[in-house]
Amino acid sequence: LGPSMLQLVAIELLGNVPVDLTSVQHLGTDPNLAGISIIGAGLFRAAQGGLPPWAVECIPSVYSSFFTALNRDPATFAQVFNMAIHIRLGNQNFGGVQASQLLGGKYFQSMGDKSKQTFISQATELATKNNPKGWLRLKALIKKACGGKKKDTDFKQKPAFTRWDALDRI
């Protein structure tokens, strides 16, 4: 059920998120992978401060499920990671992302091509191990690539009751 659900979500995302597919055309033309890369870019953005630190702790299990939904294929995982780093929004704003910006966030903008390739190969190597220790290391690798720990946010380290009138972040 995982792979088929991921494909359905990918198709829906492509229909609703105004991405510039030419930004990833050089990486492949499979629309399913382009849609899945939107999910990958969202996970990168979450690691850059879009989620509170306590929620980022669950990221290893998310990437483990993501890898499983990609049929545990390292080549597909690497391609989705690569596309998630490069995919851009189209010519209109969407949510908190400005037109033409990278969906994966600002840290990939300044990362060099060699660093991106090293990041992708290390991530793929860790995913291929498909064990809890590898997933924890993947989380650390992603956090490092996405700017490290976010100490200057107003997020608390532990879950707390939400004040519904203060949800301006969403």
C-alpha cells in the first residue's frame, strides 16, 4: 500500500503545488518522482526550522518509511533526494515560499554541486543500510545540511499545549 499511496499523493501534489518542472528536468522526467520530490523538499524545509525540535526527532522513522515506499531502491531514493534539492516553485507564491525559490529551502541555494552530490551519496549509503543507526545518522546529516540546530526560534524543546490564537506560523 505504501508505494501506491505515495504515487497518489505525488500526483495530487503536482496538481496543486505550482512547481517549475524545468528545474528538475535534467534529473528525470518521471512525474511521480517529481511529485515525490515535493514531499522530500518539504521534509528538508521542516528540518530547517519548519518544525519544532521535538518533532524533528521523529524524522528517522519518516525517512525509513519513505525509503520503504520507494521499494527500498537506493537509485530511486538518490534521485528523489536530488530532485528535492533542486525543485523550485513556479512563478507564483505558495504558502510561505516565494515564487522561483527552492522548495527545499535556502541552505541548498548556497551549497555547491560537489557538496550536494556528497550529501546525496552519503544519504543514499545510510538509507541502503536500512537500520535504526543509519536513520539516526541520516537525520544528523540532513540537519547539518539544513543549517544545524535551530536555537534562535521560539519553539520549545518539549511538546506543550498550543495556544490556538498564536498559530501565525501555519
